[in-house]
Amino acid sequence: MKVQLLPSTFDAQGRATLEQRLTCFLIDDCVAVDAGSIAIALDSEQRSKVRDIIVTHPHMDHIASLPIFIDDLYPTLKQPVRVYATSEVIELLERDVFNWNVYPRFSDLKNDYGPVMEYIPIPTSGEFDVAHLKVTAVAVNHIVPTVGLLITDGQSHVAFSSDTAETDEFWKAVNGTRQLDALFIEASFPNEMAKLAEVSRHFTPSSLGKELQKLTHNGMDILAVHLKPTHRDTIIRQLDELNIPKLAVMNPGEIYNW
Ligand SMILES: [Zn+2]
Ligand SMILES: [Zn+2]
């Protein structure tokens, strides 16, 4: 399985920078997990392939350019863009984003070929299909309804925490998989900002270190994501100090394979 964290910021020469302001993972060039930078960082081949997007929660950094992505493709779509989310999240997207004020309600619109956007409600227990992948969603502990994801292509298994603070169900599901190749885990704030991390339900390196003790799998790659750009260097230093084997920070733009 090929996983890429799309970049969200570019320098004056157009090169991707390491700061991660928006969240969008791309799996096998065709399935997106969240859609923060989907309209700004896909190459044209990826743009022609991605029609399945899983939205873990409706925070802006995870959906910022989803409306623009559908808008860009609008006249050319021969099949709808499928947005997979829990029914709670779908309701919030319809109420707060695709509401004719912030942007058009694409789920009501058709082009010459048919509907341009389709919601697919996902269960919060049990497996569902997304393109060639099997996905399990598990509610995590964030300030809006949010799911973590376990995803397999039948050979490799990866897990995405999405945005969360301390949680148990997700780890139960992760520990229940027979094999785990990679875990993408959030580490948003430096230890000095523990109070803000707590009220906004995110991890610091310190709280993440404690949380990872719930993980019974050993040996998989653990990639930290969602580092607040202003504090990136401090968070990286504090993650290093945890001395957890195979824990690294995921680089936006880089292609990872399992
Ligand atoms: Zn969030
Ligand atoms: Zn976020």
C-alpha cells in the first residue's frame, strides 16, 4: 500500500515545504483520507483518479479544499465524487459547508453525466468497502464527532488516529488486528501547551507517549502527523526524547510503501 501525506504549503519556487497546515492522505493514488489540501496538491493524474474520499471529521484543516476539488472537476466528472463519513459528519458538512451560502450543495447537482457528489454514510462498527480497500471506522475523542480508521488492501494494514486525545476504542480495534504495518498518529502541540491540547482534544508528545503504551503491536512504523507548524521543531525534539522505536515524523509529499 502506498500512502502519501499531501503537502499543504509551497515556497516561492513552488516546492512543497514540510509544514503541515492541512490534512489529506492519499492511498494508492486513488483514495483520500480527509481532504484539506486535495484541490491544491494532487498532480493531474491523481486528480483524474481520486473519486473516493473518507472524511474523518468536519474541521476546516481536514476539508478546506474539498468544495474546490469538486468545483474544479464539476463539468468533467463521469461518476460522482463519493464522500464517506458518519451520518453525523454528513449532516454537519451539509449544514455548515455545502449549504448554498459557503458553497453550493453539490449533492443536489448533476452535470451532463449525472450526480457530481454522493455521500456514503459509514458505520462506526464493522468493515466497509472504499474502492479496493476495506475500512473500519472507530469513534475517537475529539471535540466534534470524529473517527479513526483501520485500512487494509488485503496485504498491508495501516491505522489513522485522525485528531484525538486519550481514547480506548481505537486502541482496542488496532490491537485486535492481526498485523499492523503503520500507524499515523497525531501530535499537535508541544508539551508546554498541554492545557490547550487538553481542551481542544489533541496530543502533545508527552500525552502521546503515555497513550502509545496502550498499543500492543510492536515493530510497525509510527508516523506522527498534524504537528502545528509554528511549533514543529519543538514537537519533533520532544517526540525524539520519547525514545520510541520506529517513531518518526511523516514528511508531507514523501511516498511511503508497505
Ligand atoms: Zn480536528
Ligand atoms: Zn485537524
